[in-house]
Amino acid sequence: MKIISSADEVINSTILKPGSVMYASGNAATPQDLLEQLALDFSIVEVDLYSVLLLGEKLKPLFSQKRCQRLTHRVIFNGQLAKEAVNMGWAKYHPLHLSEIPRYVRQAIRPDIALISVAGPDNGGNYSLGTTVEGVLSAVHAVREKGGLVIAERNENMPFVLGTSIPETDIDYMLDSDYSLPASPVREPDDRAIKIGEIIAAMYIEDGSGSQPGSTLQYGIGEVPEAVTEAIIRKGVRDLGIHTELFADAMIKLIQKGVVTNKWKRNIDFSVSSIFLAENRGGYDWLNYNSSIQSRPSDYTNSVFKIAEQPKMVTINSAIGIDLHGNIWADSMDARRIYSGVGGQSDFIRGAQHSEGGVAVIAMKSTTTEGIAKIVDMCPAGITTTAIPADQVILVTEYGALDPRGLSLGERAVGIAHLANPAQRDTLLDMIYKSPSFHKPVLPSNKDIPGFTPYDKALRRM
């Protein structure tokens, strides 16, 4: 391994020749100094760069129209930096389950160059892949097999996350850097998010302090995850587990308060994640050499089989919209406007349903902050759905929860309509009852809606 003093020693047209295929680690482990040099050196042309959510304000020029004309971005998960390039057609979007990325990297991408972030070495001379593993380990192995180059950036602020590491012999060049890792501040949950969190905790989070397993958790970052976390703490449950693709600060609270012990997880007694994203420096410092949490590639964390092994797996994800059939979309606004990516939602939805006592939950506010309905008659034509009606997903809004299992299409539609804002609810119900395609579902005389639990009734289970 050769230590270099500046990025241009390796990020140049002599090393990155036309036809080169690169894979870069993303999220908080985005190698920003290496990629900033790639953005600035216009002599580097006709190369492909694969990535999963690159972060870092200094990388804005990397996705400019001018740079995209000479570099092909292949974006697996869209983000703020790449959004314009993807939706203007300057960059290419690859819809892909997170569980499939490592295999896709090995068999289809087969990169020549891996641009990665590391921390270390430890006492054994090994380097942690830091806060992001997803497909990075596969990229390193694929590059080694092809005789390519692994170029690492060792940021002074990158935590040494246990679980996945590489030996020094896997790294060809290393650049030392020192900049703050991307932070992801979370807004305080509003009243609607708090209600959603209370419903989920009351109905689906089970205590493990007795003789029966407690719930194993998967959720991400945002107002609703924060609200779920606080509701779990208020409920007073113990001995929960964590098996997730994205680990954020909300879950740190559960470990610090002793709520999560991983007592019931099969064969392991620590939390597992593939990507780590914190609100501030303190969250990253907590990860450093912390044996209560370990990183794994996304074909492990997001494997349907691994997810199914976890006791009472409760997966909590969000969506952009839901229609009356139960189609769910989370990666795009319409058929041609990509918001994020397929990610791991489908992996966890399907894995949770094979977990003993597990449930897959889609939780979202019934409207946007501007009052636009998220529950609609039909999904936009041509849109990518991350879940379909056959997935039997639990749906939760601030108005209640719907369990579609055992319901007909029409009965399900009535329940979904009751999750909507009252301003849209009557319109949706009128549409259902007048449409022969819903087979004239009958509204029960006692006013109980099949599968639907309103907010007040849900809280009685807390």
C-alpha cells in the first residue's frame, strides 16, 4: 500500500483511463476528497461511476451537466446531489434491491477501480470500511480479482465500525483526510408523527423480558422513526433486538437505555446494520470500536432469509404514496421522476412476513405538509412499486392501522380509505362503493371496519 499526499496522484487520466468502471462507497463513507478531484479533472473521460447515495456538499460539481457529459454516473440510490442529474437524464438510474447490490457488483459491474473510505488499522493491521458496507466489500473483491486498483481515503473522523474489515494488502493507495462526516439532523416529530409512533408501539412492539422473544426492529431515519423510538421507550418494553439496513441515532437511544439487548436474536447478541448515518459527531464517536453494533454487507443485512430468522421481526418503512388496491411506491414521484431508490424496503417486507410473529409496516402521514393526499385511488401509471397488494403490508397513518390480511380487495380499499385525511376520505369511499370493480364491499352495521384499528382504539393496547 502506498500513502499519497494528494488526490490528484491517483485521480487522474493516466490511472483512470477511458473505459474504466468505478464503484464508490456512499452515505457517510463517501470518499469526498477523491471524488472532488474526479469532479475537477476534466481530462478524465469516458468512465463509469456506480454509487449508492453519495453525500457531501463539496461534491455538487460532480453532478453538474458539464461533468456528466464526460463521465457516466450510474446511480443505484438517488439523493439530493444526484437528483437533478438523474431526472434531467444526465445520469443513469439503476433500480435495484439493496440485497442484490453485492452480487450485482461481482457479476455485472465488475469494477476496475474501488474508491472507498476506511478507518484504522487495528492491532491486526486491518481496516474497517467505516460507516458504509452495502456493496463495498464486493467491489474490493471484484477489483482484486481483475487486477484493478483499490483507492482508500482514511478520514480522521471516520469511526472504526466493527464487523467488516479488509487487510492492508487489499489497498493499493491511501489518502489521509480530515473533514466532518455528513450529518443527518432529524426534525422533532410533529403531532401526526407522534400518533403514528404510538400506534406502532402499542400494536406491534412486544416485550422480551419474559419467556417469549421480544420484537426485532428495522427502521431508518426521520420523524416517524424518532417517534417510534420515543413510544417504545414510554411503553417500557425490554430485551428487543435490532437487525437493520440503516442504523441512525434513534436506535442508539434504545441501546443506551437497555431496551435493546439482542437477547433473542439467533446466534448473535449484537445489533447488525449495513449503513450508519448520525445526526452529529457524537453519534459517529459512539460507533467507534463499539461491540454492541456490527456492520455487514447488504446481502447479509437485507437477505430475506436472514431477516426471516429474526424473532418477531418488525420492519417499519415509509412511502410516497399508497393506492386503494394496496400498491405502495417509495422511490419515485411518477414514472419518470426518481426521488430516492428501491433500496431495501422490499427485502424487509418479504423477510418480515416469514419471521415467526413478524410484521411489515408501512408508516406515513396521510398528506404532505402542503396538504396533498398520499392515499389515492390509483398509483401513477408506470410507477415503480416497492410493494404490491399481495405483500399484505400493515399500513399506518395518524388515523389508525390497517391489517389487510384476510381481506378482499374491496374490504381492503375501505380500510385504506379510512387511513386518509377526512377531507379525502369521503371521496375515496364514494368511489369505492360506486365502482363495480371493488365488488360492492358492505359497510358493517356496527361501524367496525374490517382490519382497521383507529388511533384511540390502538392506544388501549399500550
